[in-house]
Amino acid sequence: MLTGETFPVEKAPALLPAETPLGQRSNALWMGTHVVSGTATALVVDTGKTTEFGKVSERLKLRPNETDFEQGIRQFGYFLGEVTLVLVVAIFAINVYLARPVLEAFLFSLALAVGLTPQLLPAIISVNLAHGAKRMAKKRVIVKRLASIENFGSMNVLCADKTGTLTEGIVHVQSACNVEGAASDTVLLHAYLNAFYETGFTNPIDEAIRSHHPLDLSGYRKEDEIPYDFFRKRLSILVAHEDSHLMVTKGALQNVLAVCTSAQAGNGSVVDIAVVRGKIQDRFEEFSKKGFRTLGIAHKEMGAVDRISKDHEAGMTFSGFLVLFDPPKPKIMETITGLKNLGVALKIITGDSRLVAASLSQKMGLSDAQFLTGPELYQLSDAALLNRVAKVDVFAEVEPNQKERIILALRKAGNVVGYMGDGINDASALHAADVGISVDTAVDVAKDAADIVLLEKDLGVLVEGVREGRATFANTLKYVFMATSANFGNMFSMAGVSLILPFLPLLPKQVLLTNLMTDFPEMTIATDSVDNEMIDYPRRWDMKAIRKFMVTFGLLSSIFDYMTFGLLLLVFHATQVQFRTAWFVESVVSASLIVLVIRSRRPFFSSRPGRSLLLATLSVVAIAVVVPFTPLAAFLGFGPMPLVFLLCIGLIVSLYVVAAELVKRVFYKRVRL
């Protein structure tokens, strides 16, 4: 559970260096793991919180670091607070200086503050995330923490545990080979006989052999067995076949070779073991470099002997190799390619050896992968790791708390980091990541620490999840752009014109009504469609870009606002009520229609908005035009306008939409968002 190995691990008394990685400490037992065979006298050196298991649980008590999305929201809030405070205080002070009624000036300034603030941002974020979670649930992905959807979309680095996450976590037989390395039916038969008739503890190796290629053993009968033990590291089975008895031994290669005096050559002849020992060793090293676990198979004709003991394990003939592996999951290559196309880099973090990790990385297409091992991590300071972490593709032989250190280093290096794991040894890393991902079959502590849980071990869902996260994030940014640009422009225009008019351009209640109506279409932004170019690479909160967007489109809005003011005051000589009515209509209609321009980088006529957004926008435009002619008008301080007013407002709004489209094209060429 702590190191994530697929195979049972042998333990024995030994003296090892203090810096030996957990996975290689063959002289230590761990709290939270299980003994499957054997006996021992153990010395307890740590208990409770001081055990490796306990250290993991202690890390989970710490409050998670603020995620990238949470940092962005906080920075955005501070930014709006600063802008609002400066503008409101200045407007209030100037109005008081100009001898305007203090209460009226205060209420107007307060209304401006409300107008500048995107009050719906928390609601929009919640609705966006809820919609995203609902869509992901249909794909059998459970979102435990809504904010993680946004982080999923912003993620540019995905770290994954190897065993059970990138691999199946199940032992498979790669091949049964003779001493030449060629496939051998004889070796496969011997291995199957040994695994089929053994009655010791249940282990994944024998289960893999039995399920690999079932054979008909109707002509065989088990006579005796010498169980596996961790001193011999061998298991022997005696079977009867026709008139003879055959003993088959399986175990660690070196321990099997130790009881062999001969070997079966590739052509079936028997030769002295000394002749082929070098070749056997070369084959073993070759398999190990490829990340395979290799066992030795030997046999011995026993004649009429029907009972065996450990003394009979001598003078045997080496049959060949049994090669085992934990294969990558199906379609893992497609998943990695899909993530890469979306700008997400994959990094493997595993407790397995460097050779095993290297083999897996090659099978997954990471042929030029850079490696860093757990012992090497011990030698690196946090600053040195921060410098190296982005260049490393595979972290091998790492311990649970080292996984967390790697995640934190990646985040400090400026990445939005996801981590996928399903074991106890992954819990602290899941806790530390911007978005922790686990699977339904994971241990409880991993699922508890994760933000997202896959109900199926289909990694292809990750690609869809990233797309969904980016669509959700894109819709959130749409609201931010709409609210800040339109609100900033309108409030800036009102603040400025209030200094030269003998009356307030809008009454406080009219300011609030304007703000309410322009926010209404944006409530439907969660259902809006998202263009493909908005999800093709990770996007993050960029306050500089948001400020530029707000200033650019806010000033553009103000230009047409002042054009409206000039037309109303200098050309039509509008009364106080007419001015407020016309300005209200122009403000609401322009702020609503500009939503259709800002929502996409494409020309507004080539990117279809969501149905709800389009209907809500057109409804608000219609209501804004009709309200001055209803009985509500008097209560709100409005009055009917001449038709020429409406025609001129329509012309100004049309020019504004065209100008915004042109400015948008130039803006996105200069600013990447």
C-alpha cells in the first residue's frame, strides 16, 4: 500500500543504508500492509503518527494550499475592490465639493459601487460549476469539489502514479522462453503445472499463469508439493504422468539455477549448466532492463518416486524463463496523445524501480524521458528541485511524502498540477495537487483526498474532463469580461457626466435597475456554447489581461455613451426625465447586445450563442425599450421618448457593436487570453 508494487515483497533481516528508499527496505515492515506468507519476529521501532503510514495521515490534516482558481478569484476581488473604492470616493468628494446634496451624492456613489461590482460572480461561478459537474456525471465522473472543475481546465501538468493508474495493476505473463529467449511450449507447460497444483498462499503470479493460457491437464495427477518459503525462494510440485513422475520447480532465477546442473537447450538437447550460464544471465538482464519480472523454471524426472522433500531439489535441469509484467492500460497512448494535444504534460511518479519505470515510459511513447529517483531527490534542496522538476518526466523509487514534495515544487514553478492515484501512498499528493483525481476502486483514503473520482478506469474520460473544465472556465471568464467591461464603461460614463450635469444622470434606483437587467442575460452564460479555440490550451487567471480588457472595452463603451450624452443634450435638448430614460435604454441595450460580441473571439455572426443566452439577451433588450411606455415608468422616474430618440439610440448601439467587433479583433492579436 505504501510503495505501490504489484507483486508481494519479500522481507528479511539485513543492515541497509539509512537513505534506502521505502520500496527497497527489505528489512522493514510497514503499518497498514499485510503479511501474505511466512513468519518472523519483528522489532517495533515506530508507532502511530511516527510510522510511515502515520506520516501520510498527518499530512492529510493540513489545510490544502490555495488552488490556482481560488488565487485568481481572490486577486480579481482585490482588483475590483481597489477600482471601486477609488472611483466611488472620488465621485462622492467631487459631488460634495460642487455643493450637491450630500445624501443624494452618497446614494449615487453607493449605486455606482453596486453597479461596478459583479454581484453575480459567486452565483455565476456556482452555476457554471454545477452545470459542468452535471455533464461530467453523465460520463461517470463524480466531482466532489466544484472548484476543481476550473482547475481541471487550467491544468497543464498531470502527474500519475504508475501501478493501477497507468497500468492495470494486475500481473500478466509476457512469455515463457527457453535459454535462447524463444517462446517455448515446454516451459509454459512446466510453469502451468506448477501454478495449477500449488496449494500455498494465493498470489498474483500463479493466478496470472493459470489465466494466461489454460492447458488440458487431464493426463496429469498431483503427487506431492514442497511449499514456497522465503529462504529457498522456490516452489516444487511433483506430478504423475503416464508411468513416470516429474518434479517442476519455479522461483527466483538465481535460487532455481542454484539447484540445476544442466539446462535444456533451444533444440531440446540437455547441456551442462556451465555452458549456458552466461547466456542465461544475459537474458535475465535483458528482461530486467525492459521492466519485466523474471522467474526460473526447472524440472527433474523422478522415476517411481512419489514423495519429495527439499533434498530432492538438486541435480535439476533448467527449463527456461517465465517473464511477467504489469501492462499499461488499454488506450493509454490515445489518452496521453489527447492530453498532449490539449497542452497537458504527463509526468509519472512511482515507487517502483527506475528500470520498471523506464520500460513503462517507453511503452507509453516517452522514449526520451528524463528521470529522477527518490535517493537523488533526498540530495536536492527545495530550490534545486524547483529548477529541475519541470524537466523531469519520470520520478522513480519515490516515497509517499516525496510525491507531495514533487507536486508542491511543480506548483511553485508556476504550473497548475493535477495528480491521479489510487493508493494510500498517493493520499498526500492528491491532497496537495490543484486537482486530485482517483478511481472508484481506489482505497478509501485516496478517494477521500481526491477532488474528482472516476467511476470507471477509463483514462479517456480525463481528456473529456479537461475539455469540460476548460469550457466551464471559458464561460466564467466570459462573465468577468462582460461584467467588468460593460459595468466599468457605464459607471465611468455616469461618474464623468455627473460632474457637468446640473442633475444626476440616473437616480440610484435607476442605476440598480440597469445593473439588474444587464446581469440577467449573464445568468444563462453557463449554458452558452464554447468555441473550440477556447479549449485548445490551458487558460488561467491573468489579471493584467483582464485589466487591459476592462480598460479597452470600458473606454470604448464610454465613447459611445458620451456620444449619446452629446446627442441628447446638444442636439435634442432633452429634459431631465428624457435624458435619464434615453440613457437607461441605451445603457441596457448596448450592455446586453455587447454580450454577443464579447462571448467569442470569432465574429459574432459566425459563433452561435447558446439558446438561453440569446433569448435572455433579446428579452432584456425588448423590456428596456418597452418599460418607459408602461405604467411602471412613473414609479421608476422614466417617461415616454420621441421616436427619433429610439432611432438614434439604435444607430449608436449598431455603431458600438461594429466598433467592438473591430477592436476585439485587434485586441486578441496583441493579448493572449
